[in-house]
Amino acid sequence: MKNTFLGALRGLTPRMAGTTFRDRSIACLGALIGIGITGLVSGWAVGNLEHLPLLVAPLGASAVLLFAVPASPLAQPWSIIGGNTISALVGIAIAHLIPDKAIAAAIAVAAAIAVMSLLRCLHPPGGAASLLGVLGGPAAASYSFGFALVPVALNSILLVILGFVFHRFSKHSYPHRPKVVMAATHGTSDLPPQLRVELTEADIDAALAEGDEPLDIARDDLHRIVRRAELSALERTASVPRCADVMSRDVLSIRADAPWSEAHRLLLEHDLRILPVVDSQGRVAGIVELHEPDHSLQAVSEMMGEAATALPDDSILRLVDPLSDGRHHAVLITDGTGRLVGLVTQTDMIVALARLAVTGAARPRKI
């Protein structure tokens, strides 16, 4: 009986995907700082305005989204600021038009959802903000449409600013920008290489259209997660080489403080497309490429770009994205301290994958 109850309870309380104890701890700290500072600043700003609250209740729900699920489309800056402010304006307008509180409240929430959807700022706490416009008491009645600006818009703007600063330290992307899966870089109408043989945006749209429920996730993020899951399943069920198996080990590199003319000479002399750049400890700092012109007076550090890196034990499948994104021609292999130990080029990948096809090494393992 106990197991049946626990099973039913787990079914009713699903765990949100991708969450960890660390993420929840960070969310608690963010909410503490965000609401605390927003209250202090808002209190200073509205100190002389009688009846106005320091904080409006919907802001608590906004903080949950902003700090607990910052990647959610519902938690982005325009969703928080626009959703709360516009919904409050809608609620106040409905309150002026309809004297019956119960009817006005119902219409206000429905209208808020419609307007937020049209303006692409859907935000669940906006429903509560619209109710504030109708049921907000003397403050909302006295300040009318001004109530939507102070304190609703003021609270929302302050919270978003604090969220932006906080997530610079939490290492979360905010405002959230989905990672680019790949890019078509040649200005033609062809699909990028991976989309010619794998999932397309049309596939994702078709799957979403067939679903019974809307999902609180951006389409680009969903595409990336599905592709990553496909690669993980292949890594688990197939004998796939590691980077250490295919990488070049005798790799030329150059110090970041060397003159660019020396890098240019090495690129030409050894017929290289890219040259790794390292610091005095041999740690990867970036790359320089052959297509850069010869600027004899500049240092390598002024010319280098960002390097794609991986570890020796990583599957070569993890190199597919960087080696087909149109920006990288090689992935630098580093040890646990960031020191350069090898390099895998596009040519290395083609040979490795061709070898898998010829030998049948990608057949499922017995598990």
C-alpha cells in the first residue's frame, strides 16, 4: 500500500528535467538577493507615495521563474516586464469598465492572457498582476493606471536587472540565448550539413504539433537537447573511438606573445589552416588562421580567435557540432589543466567515421 501511494505521489509530482541541488540552492540565493534589493530600492523610490506597496505579490512568482528556470521563455526580460506591466494595465482598464468585481476579475485574467500572447510576453504572474488591477484595493484605485508603472513596472524592471547581474555569477545564460546548433555560412539556400541527414526544424515543428501539451522550452533548445540525446545513445550502444584514438599528437603551436609574422611563417611553411596559440604554461589560449593577412607589427594575441576544445577521453561524436558549424576546422585536445596535447581536424574525423562504416565498428555492442 505504501509503495502504491509513493508511486502515485511521484506521478503527481514529476521532477523538472535538468535540475540539481546546486541549481535550486542558486535559485534560493538569487530570490533572496533579488526580492530583498528590489524591495529596498522600491521602498526608497515610493517612500513619499501614500498607500503604495513596496512590492507587489506577483513579483514573488516572477522571482521563482527568473532564478529557478532562467532558460524558460516565460522568464525572459520582456516576459517579466511586459507581462506584469501590461497585465496590470489590462486589469485596471477592465476595473474601470466593469463594476462587478468577480466578473471583472475573470475577464481581466482572460484578457491579460490574450494580450500577453499577442505581444509575446506570456508570463504566469501576469495573471496575478491583472487581478491586482481589479482587486488591488485603495492603492490601485487611487493611482489608477499609474499603479501599473509604480510599483508594478518598477518592481519588474529592478528584478530583471538584478537577475541579469546575478546570473553573470551563477554561470546561467540570462537573457537566455539558445546555443547555435550549426550555421549555414556560405550565403546559399542549402541546409547546413548536419540538417541534411538529421533532424530539421520542420521535424521538430511536426512533433510539437502532434503533442497534446505546449512545452515550456524554446524550440531551438529542444532541437539541441534531442540531438544531444541521439549522440549520447549512440555513444552508449556503439563502439565509438575517443579523441585520443584519432588525434594528432605532434602539434605545432605558438606563444600568444610571439609576433604575428612568426605565426604566418609557420602556417605557410607547414601548409596549415590553423595554428594553436598557447600561454607560457602550454595552456590553450586560442587559434590563428591562415586567411588572416600578414601584419608584421602585430602580436599573435591581437590576431587570435576562440578555439574549440575537447578532452582525450571524449567521444569523437562530440566533435561533430564544432567541426561542422562553419567556423572551426579543427578541435584542440587538452588535458585536465587546459594544456594542449593533440588536435583533431575535419580530415581526421572523415577518416575515423569512414573507418567505422567500413569495419562495422558502429554495430550495437552486447549490453
